[in-house]
Amino acid sequence: MSFMDSMQSGLERFMGPFAQKLSESKIISALTAGMMSSMPITLGVAAFAILGNLPFEPWQAFLASTGMGPHMLDIVAGTSSLLAAYIVPTIAYHYAKNEKENGLTAAVLALASFIVLQPQNIIVGEASVAGLTQSNMGSNGIFVGMITAIAVAASYSALMKKNIKLKLPSSVPPNVSESLSPTFVSMILFLGVFVVRYAAGLTSYGNIFDLVANVVSKPVMLFGANPWSLILFHAFMNLCWFFGIHPAPILSVYIPVLMSAGTANTEAFLAGTPSSELPYLTFSVLYGFCYIGGTGSTLSLAFSMFTAKSERYKVFRNVAVVPNIFNINEPMIFGMPIMLNPLFFIPMILASLVGGLMGIFALDVLGVGSAFNPTISLPWVMPPFVGPFITGGWKLGLAIIAVIFVQMFIWYPFFKIADNQALKEEQAAQA
């Protein structure tokens, strides 16, 4: 038996029962189904995200001259940037359907509750303007949105089962009766939402979104500008993303550290300091080793899908691999799914850790960053196996490719378990 087969057998033996219990959970089932329902959004706009950020000057000039550029970016901003607003109703819908209740009503109530929990005004200069912030509808609101969706759908289902309904005569049309019967339930739910909103408003954060974001982000403030903290930071982001907490607000806390290090490197480089002696060389370059294909370093998982035997993953790779090459891995996170999937917990955390450790060795021992140019800035959609050749030369580029290869050995056994499970389900369905 090969090493891969032995690892796969061990994972199935120890993680199988645990994964089975979680898969039977109504909450996990609703979260998974709800997030997968958002796939048409993340997949549909991937092409616009790539085309709108291609680092090709004539192409960018064409987009600017025709006025198409801002519209491409707005499509991404109005979809992927508002993901929380889309998964709240879909999660609530699937939970209520699992409880044999009206999924559409639960979805509407969950979305309304999610919006009500948000601050209803935005401070612009010294004026207060009615509006909702994009971050709360997107990255800053995913975790709150998931909790809201489950809490509202579960409460709605439980109250409806207790027959707390508005009684209407049989002469009332069914569509009218179904719309009005949850009136009392809705009143109870919004009372609960009011209590949560009021309680969060009493804190120093002012609302539940900032409360959650700051409580999660605060540990990140302890990290400093050194390679080891960066590796741990990525592991923490991966952990948060696995459990549905979008890493974007966490990353925003660390951006000042990253920017300060980058500025110091640029100033030193322009002053004549050799690349190998830049003050934060390892720290700045290491980010690329920990973020290959997006949070969780999922590019190797995408490449692993080319070994798929199940039709599910053969089809899925056709729509998920290309976006992941351009560091857009939401289709992978929500579509596999990786988020809240216990099977992928270990590689989600381990891949970036191994990439970071290999990066430290390559930079500090092998000196692959000797040609690094900190003045070159590339867009985030630059493929991870292309950008390093531009910013650091062939040594850095080959080092990243080596990391991708090693990370495949991390992701592959876990993917094969998922692939084999999908294949068995397909064969059982055909039998």
C-alpha cells in the first residue's frame, strides 16, 4: 500500500464517523446547501473580476476609454462583495425546508432581520446619511449573517410547529392565508432581533457587526512584522474562513503592518540597498508563499481535481479551476464546499503553514529573494506562479512552483476521499 493510500485509509477511519455525525446535522446541512446556492453568483462574476484586473496596459486603457472598467468592478462589488446578503436567505430557506416549513417565508424574515441588525445610517463628513455599509452586507457580515439565518429559521420553524398562527377563515384564498398566518411569529422574531440590536448597541462597538469583527480581529493586533507572525496570521485567517468568518476584516487590521514593511523595503531599495539586505525581505515576500490561490492556498486542491473520477468533481473543476488560478477561490470555498466541511479542515490550515515554512527556508537559506524588486506592484488576480517571476526572478518563481507541488501532497489525499464518496453516491444512484 502506498503512502497516499495509507494516509487516505487512516483519514477515513478516524474522520469518517465524525464527518458522518456533522453531515446529519440540520444546521450544517442548511449552511452547506445555503452556501452552495450562492455559487451562481461567485462563478458568474469571476470572469469580470479577472478581466477588470488584468495587468495589461493596453487592455486597461481600452476599459478606461470605453468606460467599461468601472462597470466591471461594480458588477463584482454588487455580487461577491455583498455575499452575506445572498447567503442569509438561502441558508434560512434550506433550514426551514428541512423542518418541513415554508422556506420562502423563513428566507424573507431572515434577510429582513439581517438588515434590521445593521446601522441604518452612514456618517459622511459631518452628516448622517441613510444607508447600509457594503462591508456589513459582505465580508464583515458573513459570520453574523450565518448566525442570523440559522437563529431566525430555527425560531420560525419551532414557533410554527407550536401552531402560533393567525387563524383565518377557510374562505380566505390559500396564498393570502399562507402570507398572513406567520404574523404572530414574525412579531416574536422581530422582538428578539430588537433585543439583540439593543444589547449590541449598549457595547462600546455600537452594533453587532463591529462587535463580532473586533472581538475576532483583536488577537490579530498582537502579531508583529516578522515571518513567524505572518505564518500564524494566515493560519488564523484560514481557521476563520473555515468557520464562516470572512478573512477580509481580519486582514484589514494587519494591512498597516504589511504596508509599513513594504514601504520600508521600497525606501531601502531606492536608496541602493541590495534586495538580499532589505529590512523586511522575508516578511514581505513570504505572503505569496502563504496565499497561493487565495486564503487556504487552495490552488493545489484545484489542480488535484484533474484526477477526479466522479462526475461531480469533473464538472466542478471546469468552472472552479480557472478562477482559482487568478486567486478567486470563493467557488472552491463554497462549492466543494471547504467551509464547515470537516474533511478539509486539516489541509485548509496545514497548506499555508507548510508554504510559509518552505518560504522561510527558500528565502533565508537558499536566497531566492536576491532579485526581489519591491517597487513592482502587481494586482491580486495575478496567477501565483506568474507574479513571482516578475517581482523576484526565476529563483523565486521556481520556489513558488515547488511549494504548489508540495501542497498538492497535502490536499490530494483529502480530495480523493471526497471524490471517492461522490463516486460511490453516483454509482448507488445509477444502480
